[in-house]
Amino acid sequence: MSDRQEFSSDALKVVISKAWSDPGFKAKLVTNSKDALAGLGIKVPEGVNYKFVEDTPTTRHFVLPAMSADGELKDELAKVAGGKAVAGAIFYK
């Protein structure tokens, strides 16, 4: 079990679809994700922040996974290393 708060894949699809179709929503999502998500009925837990950034033709973003307190890599990294597609990028073993 992960200590990281995650969206369901269905919720993430809704957020991405709305961002692609509504420039105002996309701007708010990038600058104030908590309010933007609340507008879709998605509650962000207290103490948790979500940051949304947009790739461009010349800039790509990658997330460095958190390490556990004991320095071990989290399960998410093992999934990525196994060739899992993550938000538009595919990582191969």
C-alpha cells in the first residue's frame, strides 16, 4: 500500500479532457489545482498538494518518485521500471 495520494484513472481522464477542452480550466489547474479540482467535485485531502504542469513540443516533465524513510525505492518505481506507461510517457526496462 502506498502512502501517496493518487487519482483514479477515470478521474485523471476527466481532468485531462477538461483541461484540453477548456483553456480557463487548464490555466486554473496549473495555478490553483485545489480549486480547479473542487470545481469537478474532486476533493484534495488536507496536507496534500497536486501540481499540474503542461508539456510543450520542446519541454517534457518527469516526476522523480519519493523514497521511503528507510531509503528504499517505492513500489511505484518498480512498476515504472517494468515498462509501465505513465501520463503520456513510456518507460522501458
